[in-house]
Amino acid sequence: MDAAHIEAYAEALHAVARAEGDLTEATDELFRFARILEGSDELRDKLADPHIPVPIRQQIITDLLGGRATLPTVNLVGMVVGNGRVRELPAIVTALVEMGARQANREVAEVRSAIPLDDDQTARLAAALGRATGKEVEVRVIVDPSIQGGLVARVGDTVIDGSVRRRLEQLRNAL
């Protein structure tokens, strides 16, 4: 799918999420699901399998997200799956997040952390990244145990790697 189609899907998801309820909550839920989808070849293959009828693939979404996400989010993911675009969902959601940030005159920071961050930690991190970049920053957290501790933040093309994994690599190289 080309960039124009991804942007069109992002705009459609944005419009539906805004009309259905809390746009921020839906965007957060879509972002988290897209990261899960990126990390699971098995789930992505199952949801994209044309041999599995669309209603069954959509039921898988309902079973996975039911109780963990709002109904608008479940319906939005189901729509993307029903249209056969599940492989593009991470790119669509990335475009959606960036669209929301642009509309709010902000930059999106994708932050990988070994553990979940609470609201206070996320707010302090957004403020620190804002000072470092000179922009207002919206933080999206991805829990990634492989970094072992600390954080890895990506704001646009800038990557700030304060992970334990990176520090251990630097130590090994120094020895």
C-alpha cells in the first residue's frame, strides 16, 4: 500500500475515532495494538490469512481486545482487518499518531522502556524530551524488556539511547 492510501486510512480512523468517543484513548489503544501486531508474526499471519473468513478474523480481534480496549478501537481494528489491510495497520497507526501530533503542533516521541511508565513519569519524560528538542512532545511508550532497563527515545530522526543494553554494549567495546 502506498503512502497516500496509508494516509487515507489514517484520516478515516481519525474521523471515526473522533466521532465515536475519546480520540486520545482510541489512538493510544491502536498504537499499543499495532506494536503487538508488529511483534507477532503468528497473529499478523492469522489476521491476514485470506483462507480464514473475515467474520472469524474480526472475532479474533474482538476476543483479543474485548475488555482491554474501547468498542470504537475494537471496531476500527476490525474494519482494517475486514478490508484486508492488517499488515499495513502499524504504518496506518503511525500515520494516525503523527497526524494527531501535527494538528496539535507537537512532535511524537516513541519511547521504549523495560517496564510500563506511569502518568507522572510519562509527563516528566515528555517535558525533558521537549527541552532537549525544543518542541512540544507527545510520548508513546512501548514496553520492551529486551532493553533491560533505562529508555530508548526516538523523536523524528533523533534517537536517544539510555538503555542498560546499550551501556553494556559500550562497556564490552571498551574492554
